[in-house]
Amino acid sequence: MKYLKVLLNGIVKENPTFVLLLGMCPTLGTTSSAINGMSMGLATTAVLVFSNLIISCLKNLIPDSVRIPSFIVVIASLVTILQMVLQAYVPSVYEALGLFIPLIVVNCIILGRAEAYAAKNDPISSIFDGLGMGLGFTIALTLLGACREVLGTGKIFSMTVFPENYGALLFVLAPGAFIVLGYLIAIVNKLRKA
């Protein structure tokens, strides 16, 4: 029950995108389609889970004076491994996400969870925290990407919903990300208060 509560915390109560408003750079930059949003979310989830695990296991060995740099080294190492795996096995995702993959290192969600949770809790709880936050981030990015893709191109996951000439190009461009994100945050806030 404890682990389920930790898992659901990141998906609903403390959703990184809709509630905490963290990780806005990849949120706005990679969500021109549902598949790109989901890919970035899953990549971030993998780094979150493994960085939380490693940092939780090493928390008693890391002196306070080098805590943050140590966390960044762990996160950067995991992102480098992730980048090489994506480039080798899923080159289309690697090309679509491009520069945003290395930027996972400085994603405040990951460093924030390392500092706020993994450095203070046991490894199993830390895994569930990373998984919950990562899934919350993935759901938010996929939903944002799906809305933008449908409104902009008339497709979702490359399946046609309506003819492309009825779509509004604005939603595929950067201003569309801000507009759709604003409406999704408003909807989530309304649902949370209901």
C-alpha cells in the first residue's frame, strides 16, 4: 500500500507537468506529436527510476559537500547510456528527440527527486517514486502531444482522425504548445478541485 501511494503521488497529486510545472523545456519542445511526447516521457522515466535507485543506495557514502555534483554525475552517466541505446536501437526516436536527450541531465524533475526523495528514502520506495513521477511526466507529455497533433494535423499516433487541411498549423508550432498546455493545466486544476 505504501508503494502504491508513492507511485500515485507522481501521477496525480504531484504531477511534474500539470501540478508542479517542472520540466517545461522538454514538455514544450518535444510534444509536437504524441509519439515524441511519449518517447521523451519514457526516456525521462528510465533515467528517473535508475538515478533514484543508485542515489538511494549511495546516499550514506556521499558527503554533503559534494552531494549535488555527485547526483549530477550519476544522472549524466545514465543519460549518456540512454542516448547511446536510443541511437543504436531506435534511431528514429533518437533523431526526433535530438538535443532534448542530453538536456535530460539538467531536467529539474530528476535532480529534484534525487534531492527530495531518493537521498532520504530506501531504494524500493525511491524506485516507485521515480516510476510514479516518470509515468506522470509521460502521461502529461503524451496527452499534450496528442492534443497538439490532432488539432494541428488531424492525426494521432500517425492515424488520421480528420483531413489534414482542417488542422490548424499553429498547434504544431511553439505557440500551440503554450496554448494547449495552458488549457490542460486549467482542466487538471478544475478536476482536482472537484
